[in-house]
Amino acid sequence: MIDRQIPQERLELLWMLAYAAALVFILRLVNLQVLGGAHYREIAEKNRTQIIAQAAPRGRIFSSDEVALVTSKPSFSLIYFPGQAKSAAEIDRMAKALARPLGADFDALRRNIYKAASREKPVRLAENLPPKIMLSLSELKAVYPGVDVIVEARRYYPFGAYLSHLVGYIGKMDPKEWAARSRDKNYSMDSRLGKAGLEQMYEKELKGKDGGIYLEVDSRGKLNRVLESRKWVPGADIFLTIDSKAQAAAEEGLKKSISGKGAVVALDPRTGAIIAFASAPDYDPNMFVLSGSEREGLPAGKTLPEFNVALQGSYPPGSIFKIITAAAILESGRVSPDEKFYCPGYYDAGSRVFKCWQKKGHGQVSFIDGLANSCDVYFYNAGQRAGALAIEKQARAFRLGQLSGVPLSGEKPGNVFGPSLRAAKKSYWFIGDTLNQAIGQGETLMTPMQAAGEIAAVANGGIFHRPYYVDRIVKSDGQLFYQGKPETLSRIQLKDSTWKLIREGLRSVVEEGTGQAGKIAGAEIYGKTGTAQNPQGKDHAWFVAYATVNDEPSKIAVAVLVEHGEHGASAAVPIAKAVIEAALRSELPSKTAPFSAPKLPQGPGLPPPSVLRPGGTL
């Protein structure tokens, strides 16, 4: 007999392989059951259930005086849940009955119902239904089992285009946005999210937690039963620093202006809080939440004016830049405030004659007279004496060429015009460049936001705050989530005598100079008009101003730009006056404001901000 014993070494190797295989099996089992148990249970649950999402109300947006500027309103969707088998005749009758109130195509509606019935999967037959149609459909629910109306929340802007460039709008996610949020359980492929403005900047805070109807399906995806209906949780409310009536005055003023184009920015010089923020032309954010049927009859391919003039529009500042030139003149020590220059209506630079806006001239002009009457010839002479580098230095100190830091996308930095940039490019600087620089022409560019920062810095003694527009954010349960606060970006160091003389000159502008139309009873107004040459057409109109009442620190500084407005005194000053009167309405002797303020929204769905919203309510 042949001995076929297996060597001990091979036997031990076999046992080791068996142990290793068992260990791998055990580790895999532990991974599936323990470490990855929750994950795989979630996958199994997803395979067993389907969800018909119900969009939660986004957080509301209020003005500083608690006017609801953005809210949500009920939106009704029609759902069909296939149940017991229905004959073709029954489905035809149901489709015919539903098509009439919906105003839908009978054949298309019938195909959707047939598809849902054959696959035994629920289908959304219509969305964004008005309450009148919803009531008609509710009566049909009793006749045709499986038909149901669910309530969702739909974004609503009660005042249409009001504050649109700050608020922004929402829209359906595009493929790129869905790829970035596909793992977020609070978003589905047809979710809407913020696309611009604070709707985009504060998407996370405004987005509530969606509810939904949870359905049990079998292994083939067919509907077994409805498991539950989960309530939504509303998003957080945002309270802005915007004064609703000052904003209304700004928007109404721009709409009635000679061109209907421009911007208004009003700041609180003490903090940097934005009181008014208007850009014209504007757009209605409700356009972006319309359903397909609601878009019928609207012009196809219409481009909405999303360009934000207040932040993205860069313009020659014209004479409002003379505030900066004045600071350079006084700080240089090369020109006495009492020294006078003769203005015959022009300045002969040798190779070219530079004109004053006053063709007949201003005669003998000192610093205060030059600022009050915006005499170009005075600033030609005094600016040249101070020097182009000194003017450029002050322009940078006033943050020209820099972003204001407001938390909004697309802001432009404007442009600083000066000899240092020419030197860096190894180019020449001419006397004519200095003369243009001194009166805010040439290559100098400024945005309305920068202009507001300039005049606010004069009002508060040289402090530049980061502009902000959110005062606080409050969660749906009443918990304070965020509180806005001032942030200092930089400070201009000028002599006390310089600030005093500049303010005296700005006061004279309104009292006896080019800005007399801006006088307000009970308030002291300090301002500067500007008319900026525009190679593309009529001149642009500017006015910057701040106001004080009873010698208290200024609470408002405003910049107004009217594109092609021709004259700052006639086009921009009245708008600034109305904004200031609106902002200071409680402090002025007359409580009657010469503008139409927005009406407070009334009715269900717009409760006061102090009312908390439990889950599932609007």
C-alpha cells in the first residue's frame, strides 16, 4: 500500500488559508452589519420608499421698519396616486373632468394618467395652481379617488421690482448646481435656490427644511401605500437695514428722472448700514418663479435688466470729486483758504483752453466760494498748485480703485487717475491731465457705492465702514442666529481745520450754491453737485449729501447718480432730498413726505415678524 500522507507544512498552510478566508468573511460581515449598517439601511429604505417633496417656505425678508419685502405664499399642486385598477373609460372620464378646470390638453393629461396607472407610480399633473382652480379640483377628489391637491410654498415678492437688485431672485437648479448639492437631502433636481442678491448670499439661512409625502413601493417601484406626510420647517427670517420709505423715495425718484436710469445709495455714516439701495432700470423677481402656463403671453427672449448700476456702474465723478481735490489742496499747505483766483470762465493752459461750467465766469473765488459754486477754474489753479500726486494720494485714501466690501457679487473698483500709474507704464503726465484730474474728469471712475462712502466719510470724520444690509437673522423658532455690526475698513487722517473747511464749503453748496434745491426745513444739509462729461451722450448728473438734525451726528449720507441727467442740481438733488426726508421723517418738523411710500402688505400668509411659524405653516 502506498503512503499518501500530506506533509505537515502543507496542512498548516491550508489551515492558515482557511482562517484567513474566515477572517475576511467576518470583517466583511462586521463592515456590512455594524460599520456600514446605517448607510446600507438608508439605501434599502430609499429602494423601499419614494418621496413627493413639498417645498418649505423660504425665510422672509423684512425692512428695518418691519415691512415684509419678500415672503412665501401657498402654491397648490395636483397629484395622482394610482390605486385600484381603472378601466380605460374611467381614466378618460377623469382626464376630461380634470382638463376642464386646469385648462390643460386632454390628450396630454390622459397620457400622463395612463402612464401613472400602468407603472403604478404617482405623477404630478399640475403645479402652481391658483386657489380658485384648487377649489374646483377639491370637489373632484371625492368623485375620483387617487386625485389629491398638496400645498407647497412659493416665493413671492409683494412689491414686484422693489429693491430687486439687492434682494435678487431664485430659480431652478442647473446641472452644475445640482452636481454640487446632489448629496444634500434638502435639495432635489427640481428645487429652487438663490441665483442673485441676498437670495444667493444667504441661501443656506433662507432655505427651510422641505416636507413631503412618503410612499411605500415594491421591488419593481410600484406604489403599495402612503406611509406618512412630513411637515416642512420654514427658513430663517432676515431683517434688513433698509428703510422701506427711503427706498421707495429712491426708486420713485429714479423712475421719474429724465432718463429713468441711475442709482441711489444711502448709508448710515455711524455704522455703514445701507438705508437705501436702488438701481434703475430694475426687474420683477416674480418673473423667475412663474410656471410654464403663467409665462404664456409674456415676450419671448426678453432680457431682464440685472446690471446693478449701484455696484457695477463706473462713471466719471465730475464735481463730486472736488471734495477729494479740496482735501489735497488744504492738506498740501500750498494754497491758503482765503487766497482768491480769478475765473473769467476759462483757464488757458497754453496748448489748450479749459472751460468753466459758468461761461461768464465767477470772478474772484476763494476756497469756500469755489466749492459752493463748483468753480472749475478755482480747482484748475489750486489743484495744480497742490500737485497731481497729492490729489492721487487723497483719492486712494478715499478708497477709489478699491471695492467697498459690501457682501454682494459683481462690484467694480472704479479707477484712480494719477501720475504714479503713468510712471509705472513709462508714460508722460501732462498739465492737462492734472486739470482734468482736479475736477473729476479724465480717467477717474467712481461707482455710486464709492460716492456714498466718500460723503459718509466726510460726515463721520474720515471713517470707512464696510457697507452691510443685514441687521439680524432670526430662525423660525425665534432664536437669534446672526446680528450685524459695524466693521471699520480704513480711516482718513486729515487736519481738523481741513474737515471744518470742507464741511463749511459743502454747507454753502446747499445754502447759497449749486445745491439749493436740496434744502430741508429742520435739517442742515451738506452736499456737492456734479455734472460729469460723458463721451457716449448727455452728461451724467451726481449729488452727494449728508444731513444733521439738532447738531446730532449724521444718520444718513446719500449718493445719487442719474445717467444722462445733464445737471446734478436739477436731476439728482431732488431725489436725494426726498430720500433724506423719508429717512429722517420722525425727526423733521413736517411729517408729510412728498413721495408715495409702499403700503404694508395685508392678508393671510403675511403675519407680522413677531409671530412664530410652526412647521407646516406659511
